Amino acid sequence: MTRRSVYSVLSVLLLTILFLFSPLTRMTLSADAAVLSLPPVIVLTRYSKTMAIGEEFALIAVASNGKLPSFKSSKSSVASVNTYGLITAKKAGTCNITAKIKNAEASCRITVKQTSLTISPANVTLYRNGTKQLKATVSNGHIPVWKSGKSSVATVDENGLVTAVKHGTAKITAKVDGVSKICTITVKQPKVRLSASSLSMIVGESRTLSANVSSGNAPEWSTSNSNVLSVDQQGNITALKKGRAYVYAREDGIKTSCVVTVSETPA
């Protein structure tokens, strides 16, 4: 075969290859161009999320063009979001967290639940100096703030321990995440009874009065005339000189008396 014949054969083969593959090449190039001309798309890991107040959630956003999206909350008082898509629930309500790049955006609907709070018991009756531990159950585990509406009647510490101060009624409030519940504290007046309502004594004599107090608290003892007789805090009375005086036993504002007549010689 001559050189010219070889060139002729090669030319035919080359033309055949171009004829067969040029349409496919044109289609591939057209497809690539079409892909390149499509608008960008953002894909989120979640498109809705229910959260509790104080909860955090990381929202991931991927853009088809590889660019990093920016994040924004439609209501940051309900839920905020930082540069990296970390969402923090702040108060009950709904909002949209939007991831955005040029010509594309996608949103996740955030619902923040209202915190549930219960107190037990709801009503308590105590005497002065009595205590009661209140229990608060909070749906998201947050620690409530305790407060007494009338600390002169009953106080409460940061753990919900109530202490009765004097007779009356007080409202104890537990508050968390804008939700509050109340426990009503009733501090009862005690009943005070003495072992005697009247005594006759002579100068120098000692006697003991006993007091039955329904609250179980020890009463405060006093006398109306310390020149006639004295009394200590155990109810021990000593006659000092002739005369008449009262001995008082007092507990939480309730006072019961015994009249004591002191003479110089036995009656």
C-alpha cells in the first residue's frame, strides 16, 4: 500500500470518529452548561423543630455552590441563632431561622414550648416555727425562683423550704421562664392553756405553772408586776412581796394569764 493510500484510510477513520462522537460531545457540553446556569440551592438538616426554653440546637445548612450561608432569626426574642447556625430557645412562641446566600435561602420553623410548672402541695397549714418543704416540678429542669408574698407571716428559701413566722396567710410563689405557681400558707393561731388560772402564795414561796400549747412551741413567760413576783422562762414563780400580779404565757400573739395573790402569811 502506498503512502497516499494510507493517508486516505486514516482520513476516512478520522472522519468516521468525528461523525460518531461529535453529537455526544455536543450533548455533554450542553448539559454542563445547563448545570452551571442553574440557581443555587440550600439544603437544611431540619425544616421544623420544637424546643424547650433554654434548649440549644445546631442547624446545618449546605449550599449547592459551596458557599457558606448566613443565619438570621425572624424573632430573636423567641429563638436566636449565631453565625454557625446554633439556635437558642428563649421564650414561648414561634419564629423562622433562615439560612441565606445570594439568590437562595431556606428556613426552619422553630416552635418554643411554654415551660410547665407545678407545685406540691398547693396548700399548707403550719404553726409558728413550723417548716414545710415545697416541691416544684419544671418540664425543662430549670430551677425556679421562690418568693413569699408576706415574709412577716412565712418565709421561703431558694430551695422552697417554708418557715412559719406568725399567724396569718401568705402566698409562696415559684417562678420560672415567665410561668408562676402559688402555694397558700396558713399559719394557725395556737391555743394556750395554763395548769392554773389563779394561785395564792406567801412571800418567799416558789411555784411552777405549766402551759399546754397546741403548736408545741415553748411560751414566753412574763409578769404584770415584777415587784410582787418573778417568773422565769420555765414557768417557775417566786413570790417577792405582798400584793397581786398576773403571770402571762404568750405564744404567737396569744396570751393566757394566771392571777397570783401574794400574802405575808398563809391565808
